[in-house]
Amino acid sequence: MILNERIRKTLSQIKPLDREAMEKVQQRLDMLTKPQGSLGRLEALAVQLAGITGGSFPPGVKKKVVLFAADHGVVREGVSAYPQEVTVQMVDNIVNGGAAINVLSRQAGAQVRVIDIGVGSEMSLDGITRAKVRPGTGNFSREEAMTRREAEEALLVGISAAEEEVASGTRLLATGEMGIGNTTASSAVMAALTGYDPALVVGRGTGLDDAQLENKVRIVERALALHKPDPADPLAVLSKVGGLEIAGLAGLILGAASLRCPVIIDGFISTVASLLAVKMSPLAAEYLIPSHLSQESGHALLLNHMELSPYINLEMRLGEGTGAVLAMHLVEAAARILQEMATFDEAGVSNKESAGKESGCKKEQV
């Protein structure tokens, strides 16, 4: 049960894709100077974008990576190769433009917005949105990660971020995250919602050795046995074994879908957040653009479970939104193909239909 009226309103505003707009774009694609369907999934992406926005998606739109940062109490159980203070240090690096997500975003012409939704310590940084729900989650192997009300509050941070971005002119969103320990929380959420064995879902995260990986699996198993989260209640799963940045990402996705704004999802953590969003609103799945296949072991299973096919496989596992921002280039390509490529008539090129007619005339003359 969702207690917050604003969340309920957001869910009610998520509508099916615009099939008429999709048909018009498909017709245009079929008239372009190429064999029908020869640009493969690039064409399907153009059609999806039309369904989301209600018309041809224009090139050169304002793009934003919204990155949520938070800490996780479960780090105390030795589930990460890095200490918790790295979260703050990396947030500082991102805000100052020195991280991989900054480099790739500059290349894509995108901006990066960092939201502190639950970092364990206070940060006095310019250029960061302060929306801390609490200073990190509880150690969910021993207690609940957060209260249900805190989970709802974190969802609302994400919904508000989507609303603010769309109101400011952003037309393409991408998900990003930073938080030491968040692959553990994501694995626990995925296992709870899908029923997959944690041994199949839990990956090496920041680079665990075999013994550390075995411990991480045990921690997730212990948490699920302790809390017994109900897969039919995604908010309960989120509050018991989730993370604040995961909640923020889920809220961003729901908010974007309610405003008919496409959202590119990054790797494992973002896809887990997408699963939460889809559990709350199945229609939200139509607004997702799956960017890449992460090397995190649970990601391929989760994408298959959600019937999502990633566009890129570069064997990445960094997070931050790096895979999502790379997929922005594909969105731009799909938009430009639709707008800038000539039709057969415009280019004066014979298409298959006219070629068949000419061929028939020649046969009659012979």
C-alpha cells in the first residue's frame, strides 16, 4: 500500500505510448532511402521515442544525467572492497568534473546533476542538490534499511527531480548513482522481487575476491531470511533491503514516465530501480531505454526477466551513469535519421515498388 497521495497521483498519470505517433514515424522510416528495417534497432528506438513523446523526437535536445548518491549500512559487513568514505570522495570528484561520467557527459553534450539523497556525512559542496532523507541506510542484514515512510520520501525526491528537469527544458534523462555497497542492496532487492537465488544475483561489485563474494552472498541470504520481504509489495522490499539512491532512481523513472520523458537506464543498480518502478506501474516499462549490459552477474538475468535488450555491450561495470550517457549518442542518431535522411521521393531514388514496376514493363516489351 502506498501512503503518499503524490506518489499515487504520479502513478495514475503514466499512460500507454502514443500508438498513432508510432505508426506515423514507422511510415516515415519505411519511406527513407534504405531497405525497410535495415537500420534495425535504431529504427525501433525512433518509434519508441515517438510513442513516448507523441511525435518525432528532435535532435539536439537538452540532456541530463541525474545521479543519486547515498551510503549503505550493510558495508559494515565487509561486502565492498572500498570503505564507505569513498562515496563522499567520489561525489566530490563528480561535482568537480573529474569522474568518468563527467568526461562522457561532456562528449555527449549532457549535464550531470548530483543529488545527495542519503550520503552518510554532510558535504559542503557547491553544485550538489541536498535532499538527504537520512544519512545512509541501516545495516539491513540486522535491521531494516529504512522505514516505509522514508522509502516513500526517497521516491518523492526522484519524482521531484524529474519534474524539475522537465520543467527546465530537459527532454532526455539518464540515471546515475554513487554509493559504496549499492550492488549488495540491489542484489537483495532483485532477489526479493524476482525469486532468483542470491548466489546467481550477487556479483563482485567493486572487485571482491572469492571469499569476499561468498560473504556477500551470505549477507544477502541472511537479510532476506530475516525480513522476508513480500515481492508483491515493492515498497516493503525497498524499505527492508533497498537503498536510498535506488529509491531515488525509481522515483525519477516514474516521474519521467508520468511526464512522457524518455529515460535511459544505466547498469545493474539502475535496472533494479527500474524493476521497482515497473512493479509500481507496469506501463513505466515502455518509457525505459536500456543502455548497456553490465558485467555485474545479475544484470543479464534481470534484463531478461524484464524483457529488455541493451543496446551496448562494452563489458563495463563502473556505474555513475556511464553506460547510459553513451547510449545518448544512439538516441541522437535515431532522431537525426528520422529528420535528416531523405525519402525515396525526395531523393529521386527508385524504391523496390517502382523498380518492380519498371522490371515488369521491360518484360512486357521483351
